Amino acid sequence: MSRRVDSPDTQADREIHACIAATPPQPFVVRAGAGSGKTTSLIKALDWVMSEHGATMRAKKQKVACITYTDLAANEILADVNDDPLVHVSTIHSFYWTIAKTFQADIKVWLKNDIHRRISELEEEFKNYGVRVRQTTRDRNKADQARYVQNLEALGGVKTFNYGVGSDYAKGILGHEDILQLADFLLQNRPLFRRVVALNYPFVFIDESQDTFPGVVKSFKDVEAQMQGKFCLGFFGDPMQSIFMRGAGDIPLEGHWRAITKPENFRCARQILDIANAVRAQGDGMVQVRGLHEKVDGVLKPVEGSARMFVLPNTQNRTETLAKVRAWSGATNNDQSWTTPDNAVKILVIVHRMAANRLGFGGIYSALNDKTSEAMKQGMQDGTGWPVRPFLSFALPVTAAMKAGNEFAAMNLLREFSPRLAPAALTGRRAADVLCGLRAAVLKLVTMLDETETTVGDIALHLRDETLFEFDERYARLLSLVGSRTDAAQDTEAADAAPTEVRTSDTAMLKFLKCSAKELLPYERYVSEGSPYATQHGVKGAQFERVIVVMDEEESEYRTYNYERVFASAEARAADRAGAQGGDENTWSRTIRLLYVCCTRAKRGLVLTFFVADPAATIENVVANGILPRSAVFTHDALTAMP
């Protein structure tokens, strides 16, 4: 059994066990603060389902479902339950497809209705166009309508629907958003479908419930309401860590559900936990207890740690100032890990753009983020998007292998990705000639990536022309466009003539392909977490020994969050807080939650660096706010006083 299952039970764990062991099992909502061991409680809950109900569930071929936010989290939980076949762990998209894929006839009906809806919306939009609407916009609308009509016609020949990264209805492929909308529709409108789900999965636990889509919460609530007593629903989350715009936040309790609170924090040293509790006091008020402990002479003792804030003029160079903050922290704490060049310190910025500009891939960020689809933005930010995969999975790794003299690793990559080594391509050819040609092409790639004038498009064309990598249809079409045109205006004109969804993608890709290839390596380092920088959203669920939080609205260009609202005058803060308590989600409430998430990433050392126009006035507001004591707030003078 895993170590987490064997760890001592907290009071919250005992209450969860009581809900699962009850007759019938009782639905519950767990509110577990940062560092509380929420995942441990979730794994214990799965283990209790197996021990209390496993024999009956196996006889009925039932499973307990655990829905997580990422594939990484799913794999972690599966490993902790020893991949027991009684447990189904997956993301919501994967789980939704698991329960919906056998309802092929319903999928086709839903998809036809959904396409008709989109056509109707486009027709209504066209009808309401004013005289100032350009002809190109009208043409795009008509092209989109025609494309959807073609999709409708093609659906008649589709025998089986499958789940893919992007939708292609003519081939029967549904994308991420399609799966969410389809399954929510079936769960909320088909009583038989709800019954089938409950009978197959009598226990469903949802991790990170605050970030779960509201439609998903409603869908499972509908299942529980219909199958009450035969379906146990458990939510594990923390509303104070709700920092994504589409999340459900706090899960409202139904009358027969049980509310469970897990207030422990096992992660943060005492000074850091004090700040986290002061921040949380302005949110839901839950007080976390215990804090990080370590053994000293065989005895568990609390770790004091350090937590400070620098209030600095926003006219200063950020990179130089952060280096001074790290040096000051190393000297003050007698801990040189603050200044080591490795990943001993994590610097949290509010958006990826700030890290991109500092690390040298601002062009790639701008191309694939500005005025693009949410899917393309997310794919760029986490490195999973189709535009960047040829470089992250092949071009950069094969170059690194060659530079390291590891031609064995390079050959393995070529076997995996190069069409030149496909069996059909090798027929009638001497292996020595093929390998010699491949080696020359790879060495040319290495040289190109070192040259300043090389663009991303140049690299992609080399991969295509030398048959080093097989691009999908989307890439092949764009590369043919780039390869046959040199005029940027012509490229843009060609992209503008495409349908709306294709046009947005093409415009972004043409910009991306014109970026310097020199940006690829720092971009790869960033998405593989080899950089000290990370976004404040991207580290939720992670923990680091030492953390610097950059609070800097001037550089972010991102007004959804604003730390100056958190540390504003008492009157302004009171008004914002009153609005939030009245149900008005505002900049202040979002930023308070983000600040809580950032502070609770740190285990031993935390530094908040606040760049503002008026440091003197801000310091007074910071002290009045009560989140930090005056003794923990410093100005630029502390940095200039360093030897």
C-alpha cells in the first residue's frame, strides 16, 4: 500500500470515511486549504471505497471514478492506488468520452442539432450586419455557413465518432469543447443516461472542484438528485484557490450532503503560514494550522522560515532588482541557495509574457498568444500545442543529442519521427547511403539553429524538405504557403481569405514561422520547467523551497488581477470586499485568491516584490492591511545598503 494511504488520518479523513461507509453512502464536499494533503485524503477515500464496497462493486462490474484536472495528476493517483482496476482515474474530458462513446446515435443527433444552432447564429449575425460591415467579413460569414452545411452533409456518412484533440466532423472526430457540451447535454437531459452512469460508477470523486466547469458540477448534481442513495458524489477542493475564470468556485451544498473542512497545512514554514492566514482572513476566513515540521535530534519541530516584502519603485530594471533581492535574501538568511543559478528559487510572474520577454522568446509568445484561440494560447503556454510540437519533440532534442555526441539517441529520434526510415522508404536503397544523408541533414539542422538569421519557418522547411519530420495536414498546407510566398502582405491576404477558425490559426502561424529560431531553446527551457520563472497560475498544486512573487501590473498588461487593489486604502479595500461578499466577483477578490496561491507555494522562504509608482504611500497601506508586519516590509534602501 502507498505511503500516503498509510499516513495518519486527520479529522477530515475520518469524516470522509464515515460518509463512504454509511448506508447509503453520503455525498460530501471537502474544503482543504493549500498544503493540507488534499490528494492524500482523496487517495484514502478511493482506498476506503475499495475496502468497504469493493467486493460488491466487482461483482456488478462497477468502478469508482476519480476526475482530476491534469493527466499528470491522474497518473500520480493511479500509482498510489497501485493501478487497481476498480479505480478509474482520468481528466473530465477523458471521463466524459468514456461514458458517452457508446451512445453513438445520440452523438450524431446532438452534433446535427449543434451544427444547426451554429448555422442559425451565423444567419442571425449576417442579417444584423450594418452598412459599415466590410465585404470580407460578410464573405467569411457565408464561408463559415457553407462549411457547416458541408459538415452536416458529411455526417450522413459517418459511422463512428471518436475523440481527438481538434474537431473534424466529416471524419467523425469531436474536440475537447465538443465532448464537454455533448456529455453535459446527455447528463442534464437524458434520465436513462444518468442512470447508466450511476450504475456503472456508484462513486464519483472530483478533484480540484473549485476549477471544475460549472456545467460539470450541475451535471453530476443532476445524477445524484435522480439516483439518491445509489450514487455518492464527493468534491475535493478549495474555493480560495479558485484562480481560473471558468471554474465553479465554491460548491453549494445540498440538504443531505456533508461539509468537511481540512484546515491543516503541512507545507509552509511558520512565517509563511502566518501570511497565508492573513490573506485568507480577507477571503473565507479559514485558519490553517500546524505548518512545516522537521526532525531535529529525532524530535519533530516547527520550521520558522522567512517571509518578507520589498516595495520598490516601478522605474527600476526588474531583472537587476530581482538579482539584488536574491542576493539580499541569501545574505540575510545565511542561505546561498537564494543566489544559485539552478532552480533553487522559483520566480512567479503574473503572465507568461513577462517570463517570455525576460528569457528571450517574446516573439513566439506574442505570435501564438495575441489574438489567437484559447486552444492555441494554452498549447503554447504548456508546450502541448500542434504548432510547437515538431520543435519540442524532435528538432531541439535531436540537436541536443548531436551536440552531446550521443548519436544513438539522435538515431532513436529519427526512427520515431523521420519518414526516411519508414520501411517503404528504405525499399531498394542502401542503408549506408540513407544514414549518410540523414546525418548530413541533421548536422545542417544543428548549424541552422546556431545561426542568428534563421527563422522558425526556415527550420520547419528544412525538416520538411529533408524528410526529417512528417508534418500533419495543417502544417503541410502552411509550409507550402510559406515556401511559395515571400511577401508578408500576400501571406496575410491569403490567411484573411480563409474561414474564421482557420484564419485565426493561419495568421498566428505565419507570425510564428517568422520568429527567430534562436527563441526556440529558451522557450523549450521554459515549458520544461528548466527556467526559474513560472506564472502564478501555472504553479497551483506545486511547491518550492524558496519563492519570489513579482507583483507588477505595469508590466503585465493584464487587468483581471491587480495587487494594488489588495494593498489599497482601507476604504477602497472595504468597498471591494463588501462587493465580493455580496456576490460581485471583482478584481480584488480574484487577486486575493491569487496572492494566497502564490504565498502557499513556498516551503521555507518567501519574498513578495511589489513594484509601484509611490512606494512610501504603498508601504503605509501594506502595513495597515495587516498581511505582513512592518518589520517584514523593506524598501530599495535595504538593497542599496548591501556591501
